[in-house]
Amino acid sequence: MKLSITPKKSLGQNFLVNPRILDKIVAAAEITKEDIVLEVGPGTGNLTKKLAEKAEKVIAIEKDRRLVPILNQQLSANSNVEIINEDILKFNPIGSKLLAGGYKIVANIPYYITSRFLRKIFTEWPKPKLVVLTIQKEVAQRIIARPPKMSLLAVSVQLFAELKIVGYISKENFRPRPKVDSTIIKLAPKEKLPTDNHEKFFKIIRAGFSQKRKLLISNLEKLAVNKNKLAEIFKKTEINPKSRAENLSIENWIKLTKILII
């Protein structure tokens, strides 16, 4: 379909046009006729149509009101699609059909909302059954990182979900063509989280990553914990006192959360 609008750079709009890759995204989401799918950023509806063929219902959230008439036209034959013109960061799924029997998320999101979007999914929304994201390759690599290349984003997401790279998408498959390649990543939310005290966990990791060049033990002193006490805790949890935040695994952070008193 030829676009009748100019994509907005401010919204990070790059529309995926390769049908083979759209099929790969649908396959990764493992959709059945019992599934409700929340699609974020449907654009012109190319992926939405394929999702609608597999799912019980598709709820498509599109921020750009200019795209709504195009979506309505493209999806007029798909009675199981609901189009909502709203900012996904302001969308409230509580009380909607998303609560009934779980739901899956398929999203093509711009870099600038990735961390906020994932935080909302895992800390504010009903837990999804599965999340399939198309994001910038660099961001995907940050999310799946392992020590010694951990980041605040990696720790935050890996606490809640098991991650898998489904495939990579060359920038040539988008219109307009972006400057970077993208990645399809699958996130399977954990049935049981390794810690229930999320507030304490995030307070500790935010302090830990607050100054990346500093040793972790120095950053954690900001939590009003004595350095000698921290040295004891590091020894007890088998964490090298010379470690920086990027050197710690999820398991290390969980141990610190359980033993640190803040």
C-alpha cells in the first residue's frame, strides 16, 4: 500500500514492509484462536491483518491519529480488530478484555519509549503471556547483555522475563529506511519472580548503576550503608569488591536485595 502520509520522525515511524518478516513476527508470537493480542504501533496495518487471521481479537494501539483512517480502511474486513487512538504509555488495560485469560503483546516500538514501555508492562499491567518486540538492534543487545556488559535496562528486564532473539531485520525492510538495523526479540514473563520486593530491588540497582565508572561498593554507599558492612556483604554473597555494576548477574543483584538492609 502506498502511504498517503509522511511518517513522523518524532514518533520514530518506520513501517516494516517485507511480508516474510511480518510472518516471522507472527510465528514468534505463537498465536492461537484463543489469544487476545495487543499490538502497539500498527502503522498502516500490514502486521495487524496477519495477526487478526490468527487471533481471537487484536487490540491495536496507534498514537498517530492520521493513521486511524488508513487502519480502518485496511482492516474493514477484520471484525476482530479494535483500533484505539492513544499513546501506549498512557493506555490503561485494567478492566479491559486483556484481563480475561491473559493476552500477548506484539510491538514495533521506537527506541525512546522502550525502557518506559517495558517497565509499564512488567510493573503496572496485568502480566502478558508473551511479548514479541521489534526494536533497534543496539537496544536488543543491551537488553540481552550478560556480565561484564550488564546495564540498568538489562537487569530490569531480565528480572521479569526469559529472553530470546528471534532474528535480525536489515534497515532495507522499512519505509522510510532507518539508519540502523532492528531485532525481533521474544520475552517470556517468568511464572514466579525471584524477589517480591521490587521497590527495594530497583532502588539498589539504580544506585549501583548511578555512576558507571565507580566501583559498585562506592555507589551503594549512597544507600547509607557503611562501606565496611558492604565489604562483609560482598564477601558473603561472593561478589568481588572490585566489581562495577555491569559485572553483576541477575542472581548477584537478587542476593544483594535479600541481604542489604536499606
